[in-house]
Amino acid sequence: MKIGIVLGTNEPEVVWNAFRFGITALRSNHEVNIFFMNSGVEVESIDDTKYDVKKQIDSFIENEGQILACGICLRSRGKDGSNVCPISTMKDLLKMVEDSDKILTFG
């Protein structure tokens, strides 16, 4: 199954759980794409002692999960794209939605 996740928050517990779900799905042989928008594009700067978001992001990438990030949301925060937050567009989000069997939203 192809699963699309839209992540629209930088709240540590929500981000941590979104990635935990994505990793579980990848390990169950599903294809998973995550699209960051709104404050979700700030995930790289989350530093929380209880919820190790960086570890979950690294594991998601290691398990071949794909990440996209809203370019306008990044630019509105003075951020550039990165390996974790590659600049994407609404057309990329639309394609992810069209190609996915299921879409989940977090935040």
C-alpha cells in the first residue's frame, strides 16, 4: 500500500508519533511519503529530551521513506531546503495524494 502523511505541526510528540507510524509502515513493506507543511517544516529544529524526533527522522530515511516539504512554508520562515526538508510544491503534494492509497494528517 502507498501511504501519504501530511505533517503540519512542529509539536514534538505529534511529530515523533507520525514518524513512528511511518517507520512501522515501511517495515511492513508499505511505501510511505511525508509532506511537511505549515510549522511541520520546522521538524529539524525540534530538540526535545522526551521525544527524540531526530532519531525517528533518521530511521524513517534509513528505511527508505520519502520526505517533501512545502517550499513557500520554508521560505516564509527564512529556511532553505535540506536533505530532511527538500523544497517541494503543492503540485508535489497533489501528486502524493493522487498516488497514495491512504492519506493521514498529523497536526
